[in-house]
Amino acid sequence: MTLHLPDANGTLRAYEPRTDPLTLSPASAFTSRTVFSAAHVVADPFADTTPDGPAAVDWDATLAFRRHLWSHGLGVAEAMDTAQRGMGLDWAGAAELIRRSAAEAKACGGRVACGVGTDQLTTGTLAEVRAAYEEQLAVVEESGAQAVLMASRALAAAARGPEDYVEVYGHLLRQSAEPVILHWLGPMFDPALEGYWGSRDLDAATDTFLEVIAAHPGKVDGIKVSLLDAGREIGLRRRLPRGVRCYTGDDFHYPELIAGDAEGFSHALLGIFDPLGPLAAEAVRVLDTGDTEGFRALLDPTVPLSRHLFQAPTRYYKTGVVLLAWLAGHQSHFTMVGGLQSARSLPHLARAYELADGLGLFPDPKLAEERMRTLLALHGVDR
């Protein structure tokens, strides 16, 4: 059973895999928090494509993973950055993903919110940015899903200052059919988003963000904040208009932010809830009973894994997420659209396996151990 895992120095160390998984059964939706898992896509490993070609997606496996998340009561945040938007999955692929996932959600009673961006463009004028957003918003609304207005690289490049963000987002919110989620994604996830909301000063950017929300309170269901700064998120959620939710996107501090304090709490829309789905769902159900300590006891031990997966360069966290999906048996291969399986080192992947195995995340620990052994052998580890 012993595996020899490489560390950052290239040294092999013995590791004894866990033999018993956590027992976590599918169950109903939550009562105290709204929780979305930002889900990854499963690549088609037999497609004859290239990293810069159109994404080849295994639709059956991709939708099966969403059914897995829904079965545990989680909502699915579709076509977000976890699904490799702008990092292997182009708009054509994302549009098909949105339509398929929304239809699947209707068929099985799952909740889905879908990302609206501007990734048809690389650069463009403000008018072109608005038109790109409008095209994607129409696709999401026609599918029957809730819209998540994502941060736009093209808008970050075209905007001259805060007023351009106020104008573009105001235009979109006025025409949206239903309340949307606004997504503030920090530059640690995408360097092209530096200075979003018109300023590198986060206090000034926050003021602009809140100005947009205050001007259209009936059109904003909530905000997703992905800045990896718990104090800033808490300060921001305390300034939100009544009825506007804060969905944490902080993959470093999510247990404390979801648990909340005397003045409020965050809901969740998290990439780490892709590999943590069943365990995260169980923790939220404990929180539904009012047992905050029990919630933290389940979720706090998962933070080292999340911090590892999301370590800099943070945008490559998807590689670890897909590795864990393969090891857990949710897909038959470790291949990603755009060839992104190569974005993390073998020592990084080995540590991800070790942390996940220690948490009991793998339904079949023996399968996970065999697959990890295969990956190690592929990289030249022969013992």
C-alpha cells in the first residue's frame, strides 16, 4: 500500500494511504445558507485537438458530475472560472455548457447559476463590451438559469475610470430580467483584472462596486467576492443594501465567513466546493441546526487542502481540482481542456492527493491509490 510521494525538493517520502472514506450520503437542500459549487468541465481525452484549439468536452461525464453535486443539495455555478473560462474553454463551448447544464438542472430539480462574460472579445470598445455581455446574458436567461455577471478582461482594458464600470453594469442591470449575482474576481485569479472597478486602490474600487449595487438594488441578488481577504469581505458585506447577499468566493477563509458573526454571514459560491462537495454539504447541514462548532469542526480541516490547491499562481487551481475528480472516480482520466493538466508540478499534485486522502474525500481509497500510483509511474517514480 505504501506510496512514495515526491516533495518540493525532489525527495521521495513514504506515505500510507487511508483505507476508509468518509460516509456522506446525498440529502436535501440547505435552510440557512445558499451554497453553490463552481464546477469543472471534463475534457474529452480522445479528441484530436490542441491547447489553442476549440475545447473538446465529454458532455456525459461533465453533466454526471453536476448531478453528483445536486444530489448533495449543492447548487452549481456553471461556466465560471473553475470551468476554465478564458483558460481553455471559449465562449462557444461555454454557451453549450450553459444550455446543457440548465436543461439538466430542470430535469433533476437542481439549482444553477451561469457565468456571463465577454470572452468573445480579446479587446474592444465599451460598446463592444456591452454587446458581448448582452449576447451572453441572453443565452443564460433563455436557458432559464440565474445570471452571474463576471468580471471582464475586455472591460478592464477599455475602461478609462470608475464611471465606465458604472455605465456598463448599470446598462446590463437595467435590462436583466431577474436579479443577478455580481462577481468581483481579484487579480490573483486573473492578472488581467488588476484595477477592476476603475482603481488599484481597493477602497476606491469597493466604493464604485457599492455605487453600482445601490443604484439597482432590485436587480442584484447578491455579490460574489473573490479577493482572498476575509476582513475586506466582512467589511463589504456589512455595507450591502438589505436583501443583497454576499456569496463568499474566498477559498482561504470560507469556514469563518460562512459561519459568520453577530452582524451577519456569507453564503457561498466556491471552486473548492467542487472537490469538497459532499463534505461541504454535510457541514452546511450541521450549520442549519445552529451548530456552528460542529460546522467548523467539519470544514476547518479542509482549509490546508484548499490553500494548497489555490496557492500562487492561483489561476492554476483548476489542475488540482480535476486531479481530485479523477482520483475520486468522477472521471476516467486526468486530462483537461487546453492541456492544463500540465500546469502544476508532480510534487504539488502529490501533496494535493495526500491532503485529500487524509480528509477521506475519496469514495474508493483503493482506486485513488492505484490512480496516484499510475501518475507517479508516468513521471518516473518506480517504487
